Amino acid sequence: AKFINPAGLESLGYNLYRSTDASGEAVTGTPGLEGFGAVAQGFLEISNVQVVEEMVNMIIAQRAYEISSKAIETTDEMLRIANNIRR
């Protein structure tokens, strides 16, 4: 099925969607014709994720987390020292 406004579909989770007033009514047709997607039995869908790029992004995020964690630890230690000086 196709919709006039696919962005207007309501997500139900688990790749399920419900039509809404914003999406319009479902238009049905024959797969592979009239702009409808084709269905190929026995084929696997290829991933649309670039594994190397995502690994690099994960490493960058992990390093940013480590740096932030170290900054918080250092700040905590500085405050502890400042409190001890007052005493």
C-alpha cells in the first residue's frame, strides 16, 4: 500500500504503522507496477548501515564519554581538596 503522505503515518512500534488523517487513505496496487515496491521471494534485504562508519562513531562517542567522566572525577577531587583546606 502507498500513502499520499507517508510521514503522517502513526508509528505503533515493531515496524507497524497506522494510517491517520494526515497520511490519507491507503492506496493498494500490484507490487512492481504503478510505483509500488517489488517483492522478491528468497532474497535477503541488504543492510543500509555502514559498519566501519558506525564503529568509528562508537569509538568517538566512547572517548568523549571517557573524557567527560575524567573531567567530573577531576572536578570532584578539586572540590574535595578545597573542602579539606577550609578545615
